Amino acid sequence: MKILQLHSDYIEYLPVQRENPEAEEAESKPVRHEDVVVLFVSVEREDDEDVVERAAEEIKGNLDSVGAKKALIYPYSHISNDLAGPRKALELLRKLESCLGEKGIQTHRAPFGWNKSFTISIKGHPMAERLIVLTPRGEGRPSEGKVSVAVESEKKLRSSWYIASPDGKLVPIEEFNFKGYENLRKFAKYEMEKVRAAKEEPPHIALMKRLEISDYEPASDVGNLRWAAKGRFIKSLLERYVTEKTLEYGAMEIETPIMYDFGHPCLADYLNRFPARQYVLRSEDREFFLRFSACFGQFLMARDMNISYKHLPVRIYELTRYSFRRELSGEVVGLRRLRAFTMPDVHAFCRDLGQAKEEMKKRMKLSIEVLEGMGLDKDDYELGIRFTKEFYESNRDFVQSLVKEFGKPALAEIWNERFFYFVLKWEFNFVDNLDKASALSTDQIDVENAQRYGITFTDMDGERRNPIILHCSPSGAIERVIWALLEKAHKVEKSGRKPSLPLWLSPTHVRIIPVSDKHIEGSKHLMHEMEELGIRADLDDRTESVEKKVRQAEREWINYIVVFGHRESETGILAVRDRMEGKIVEMKVQELASAIKAKIQGKPYAKLPLPKLLSERPAFS
């Protein structure tokens, strides 16, 4: 089944001529629907009721994501070359209409078997146009994915919302005064309303394309991006940084497979305790899923380890490239929410709850430090902390200590009962320019999975016991960090300041611009000198004016620009244009190198990932 889904201001159609004997009764007069999601549906030869039910589930999720309540099923044979016969097609279209109605969607259907003329006006947001392709399950066919019980159960959970302050107060959210906490108000609104999809394109998408960081890959599944040289460079430095910080914290880096057997006794139960949709594939007579975190591999490895109480806490780390979650297509946009992402994942196996709480405090400090090093400080994100009512009543001081460590009011969600494997989790959430929030760093207290996976340690008395497990990502997905950095840069630009990336992440530290062709050789010598000093420099040797080259460097967010001419060649004194300070400073090359190194000290370094001469550099877009 193929469905072209269009979120429309209106559609107006007119049945003109019967097309086949199965045509339904219809009047030849215009029919108009306003503010409607139009579903142009091609029913294919091998489609069945299971395909229809899965289509209805995906459509329902998509309508929820854009806040739509009304759908029109429009039979449309022009997007498939493998059409079902008329009788079967009409039967399955009626089934789809029924399924959508049962899900609370106001559903209409254009008459089957007619040639129709139509006029349509499509809304302009990025999720307005989608193509849904579904095939029957069966021997030799891949499934479109599985939805865990936790995904549906999460929608039914009942919780209460509060604002937790650093002084220990827990204020019902409707009573909290958000004056001075506008970002927290936006975060709370987003979390409580649960409308995930953006109705317009977020600013970071234009930036990620213009800066040649990443772009959509039409030949892949939605939410799988391609990364140009600059983007891969930025991503690799972030990966190295979070890995180095996690190893300093005391974790052991490992590597595990990306796919696991659905039939494994430890995994099947866990899948239904984690709210994620899985990618599924078949190999011979077995069904596998692609991992959505590093948990499975790390837990299976820990089960086979010989752990003593003296070793605890044991910390295991993996940077997953990639983790996979089959997010609803309406929620996948830009870098904020992807179906394939790079996740730093560090678990700690702790002796008991007391040790776990102390370890979690260390990991919150680690996460704050990691985000700050990446260019995001506490003013850029909000703390969300979630826990069961029972856990809070027994561990009130601990919960308050986490909020105190964060240092400003936090959104607190209290679950009346526990469904997930954790009793508490916290997240640092960035709020973007469309007021959409997503988690960066996070940690969880897991009280189930050690027993589920058979993970044990030997205590002081020689007895085997199950540890408490902490699940932490010190930064969150690397792609999402870049989303936050770009969205922050856009906020900075809106405030009248210069947008930028942190200097250590900038592919080019210094752009050298020769005054004329006769200064190109001297510029090359200067560029090589900077390279030897550990500075990433490139040279704009194109046949453009100096003014245009300076504007281009500014547009690329290059922080330091050196225009090189006769004076610079003779004296060795450079007139350095400092983009962020908005001024020109005279200095020697060693002084410039020292100034740059002071700003990038303690961060990973790599050489320029592109040809050094701009005349040799292709454009990625």
C-alpha cells in the first residue's frame, strides 16, 4: 500500500466519469473539505488487513503529530504499478476508513471507481507532505517495525506535574510563577502537551545545509542523514570529546553488535519495557531488531563478567554508531529527532541504591561539564526529573540534591505507579526556536534489568547479588548536540550578535585571503606555518574580490580572517580580523596561534578535513 499524505488547507473534488464496474454511487457535484489530511491511497495486489491496520496506526501518529483531526481517503491509482483488483481495493479502503474512525479520526472517503478533477491547497510546514509505503509481512519480507508495549502504555500513564526548586520546594505547576523562567515555561508546556512534530521548518535545517554539515539522504529511510566533510569533522570531534571525558570518569570502552535476536529470552521482555519502535529484519529463519541503545550488548557482556563487590561501581561505555529507533515520520525533522543516531552510552553497575545515588551525582556533574565543553551551559537547557511517587517518598533528600546541583528550578513529573524499568530519570532538555524540546544528557536508576539479564556480583559474604544499574548518556545523541548548537547560534543571531560554533569545532580556524595573485605563494607559506603551530588554516585563492572573499568567510562563521599583502609579507605583522569581537588586531603568527590555542585548550584537535586551497574544494550542495 502506498499513501501520499498531504496536510491541506482544503481540497475540492468533482466526480466526473465512472471508471469501472465497482464504482460507488456518487453525485456529479463538487465536494469540499477544509483543514484536512488528504490520503491519496493506492491499494496493491498483495495488501491485506494487517497492512491496513498498520497504515491506520501510522496515519494516526502522523495526524497527532501535526494536530490534525480530520482525514479524507482519496482512492488514487497513480502511485503504484502493482494495483489490487477493484473489488479488493474497495474492500481494503473501507477497512482503512473503519480503522481510522475507531481511532477517533473524523474520516471521509472520496468515491471509489471514478475519474475526478480536484483542486488542493497544501499547508507549508515541513511535515505537510509524506509518503507512506507498507508491504505485507510474510516469508522473505521485512517487517515495517515493531511497537513495544511500553510505547502504548506510556500514553496511558498518569502523572502529576510540579516545579522543583533548588531550596527543596515542590510546587504544583499551575501555582508556579514562571516570571524570569521563560525557557522553563516553554519546556513544561511542550512536555505536558506532547505535540512532538514541528509545523514549520526549524532554523537549524537551513544552517546545517548552508554550512555543509549534513543533509537529507533521499535514497535512505527518513531520519538517516548524510554528513559532508565539515559535518563529519564536527561530529568526530564531539565523539572524541565525550569519549575522552567518559574515560576520564572511569569507564571502560567496549564495542557490541548492532542487531539482536527477538527470540533471545532476556531481550523480548526488555523490549516491552522500553518505549521505542524497533527496526526489524529477517535472516534465514530468525527475526532480529536493530539496537535502539547500547543496553543489550553491555548487559549481555556484564552477565558474562566475573564481578566482585570490590570492583563496584563497574562502568562500561560504548559510542553507538548507530542506534536505531523507528520514530513516527511526522516527528522526524532535521537533527532534533532521527531514526539513526550516534549515542554515547555509559552504564554503571552499583552495589546498592546508596552507591547508585552517589554515582548518579557524579554523572550529573560529568554531564554538565561535557555540555559546557561542547558549547552549552546551564542557561541553554532545562532539567526534567521524573520519578515514581513511592521512590520520592523514600528518597526525597536525594531528589532535592539533584535539583540543587543543577542550580535552578526544574520540571518534575511524578508517576503514580511504575511501569518502566527505572524508578527515576533526569534529562537536560534544550528548547529550540520553535519551542520544541529534546533531551541531551540523561541518567536513569534501573531496578529491573540486572535480574532480567542475570547480571550478578559476589558480595562480602560470597553470595551472588544483582546490582542496581545506571543508564547515562553524558551528552545525548551527537546529532542532537549539533542541533542544539545550531539552534543556539540562531538565537544569538536574532539577538543581534554574531552566530558561531565553538572555536574548537570550527573546521577552519583562520582563513587567509591574498590581496592579489602575486601574494598567493606568501599566503601558502603563512598557511603552512600555522599548520605547524597546530592551527587549522585555509587559503582563498579563487579569482574573486577580497571583499567577496571576506563576506564568504563571514558566512562560513570563520572566526579569524587574515588579508595578506605586501605589508604583511614585509613585516610579518598580520592584520587579523576577529569576527566575534568585531575588530582588527595586529599580531604576529605566533601570537595568533597562542590566542587560538588558549581558547581550544583541553579539546580534541584534528587537521583540516578539506583541501587547503578553496579553488580545489568542491561544494557539497
